[in-house]
Amino acid sequence: MNIDQIRKHIDTLIKEKGKNYRSLSMAIGKNEAYLHQYINKGSPLRLPEEQRRKLALLLDVDEQELTDIHLPKTILQTTGHSK
């Protein structure tokens, strides 16, 4: 997936799981508008590693689903969602 597809995928996951941008943004240690800005305005370009990992845990998905960058298997194992 490319960066725009990743953003759309994250947006879909958030809606499917009954979550919202504000609560998830705060849960990953960012301000309440962080995920809204990321998904709708494209800033930041990519989620930083720490926020991506936390978001993957909160959404109960493999961290690789949240990035267009190939993640080594050892990183994926730390989220508990390696395949």
C-alpha cells in the first residue's frame, strides 16, 4: 500500500473498531488533533515508530498494516502480531 492508502486503511480501522481520532491520539501520547491531521492533512507524512506501534496495539492489528515501510520481523514480534 502507498501512504494515502495507509491513511485510508487506518481511518477505516478506526471506524470499524468504534474508536475516534481524539481518544486514540491521546492514547498514543499526542494532542487530540494528531490523528485527524495525519489522516486528513497528511501531516506527518508517516507515523513515527513509537506512535505506530501504540496505535497497532490499540487497533489490534499488525504494525505492518500501518506503514508503507517494510518492517523487519523482529520489530513486528514486539507488537504481538507477527505473522
